[in-house]
Amino acid sequence: MYLTFDDGPSENTKKILDVLDKYNVKATFFVTGNGQKYNKYIKEAYEKGHTIALHTYSHKYDEVYASVDAYFKDLDKLGQMVKEQIGFVPKYIRFPGGSSNTTSAKYCKGIMSTLVTEVQNRGYQYYDWNADSTDAQGNRRAVSLLVKNGTSSQAKNINLLMHDTGAKTTTVEALPKIIEHYQKLGYAFKGIDDTSFTPHHGVNN
Ligand code: ZN
């Protein structure tokens, strides 16, 4: 079971870390450069044994998907920011919108087809997801809905999409119930590492 939190760090990162500690489980944080006030939690999460991964510095689709060069310029900037916290540049990444996003076509035709190969040529691996809490579809969605969607997968390996932003307060509230559900089923909770399964969506641009 791979719990993944995109878009942090944020004012909720500490709360998420506390829940993970309480249940003694590990997770993965796909961070951006948009919450630098909270960057110390990148270091804290890493020191607690969670995985730190890259999600783009600006998270602005029109910038990161403007061109292949623009994407890597942004990714390098984020890599350096994270290096200041944990001492190295992570090689695990997640594309904004996932590799299957179609929004990027507005800015650069075919960019995802190039990027999925090029990131791997440059030593990165990208992770989409095969389960979705659906917390990206709105802020403060009902806890019951996030729990229902976040516990709906019965896959052997699960990579669950969640978000770490100030507005996603109900994600923090849903997290204990999601963890309890899968702990009861006997799942092991791990941060992404080199042996993790790599869920890849189909590329649509
Ligand atoms: Zn995101």
C-alpha cells in the first residue's frame, strides 16, 4: 500500500505526519515549490522514513508543459530545493495531472509522449496511481466520500492518490479510516522505493 500525497508541503503536512506516526506507516510526498514556508516538513518527513519525490516546482501547467526544456528546467529547480532539505535530488517523480493528462496538449502537442521516455533516460522514474481518494475534485469534500473512494481498491499493490494542501482538511480527517481499512486487510504500508510497482497510465498527448 503506497499512500501518496501531492502538492505539499502545506499547513497540513505536520498533521499528516502525525497520523502516519500514530499508525506507524510510511508514505510518499510528491512536493512542489509552492509551500516553501513549510519546507522544514520535507526534511522531517524524510527523517521519519517517508519518501520524498518531485512533482514540479511551479505546478503551473502552462509553464511546465510549455516545452520539454521548460519541464526539465522546472524539475531541476525543484530538485535543488529538495536537495537543500534532504541532501540529494530524488529520482521519483509524478507529473501534474499524471502521465495521462490531456491539458498539456493545450501548451505543447505530444509533450507527454516525449517526457515519459525522457525522464527515464535522465534517471528518473514516474509514478501515476491506480487508486484515487478523489480529493482533487474539490476542497473539503465529505470525509465519508474520501474514505469510500480511498478504500475502494482491492488491488494487490495500491498507489493511492491524495493531496497535501491547506484546503484539503478532510483528507487529513479521512486518512485514519483509510489506513485502518487496509491495515485490517493486512496490507503493508511503504514509501516508494526502487522495488515498488510503477503504475503508469496510458499517454494521451
Ligand atoms: Zn498536483
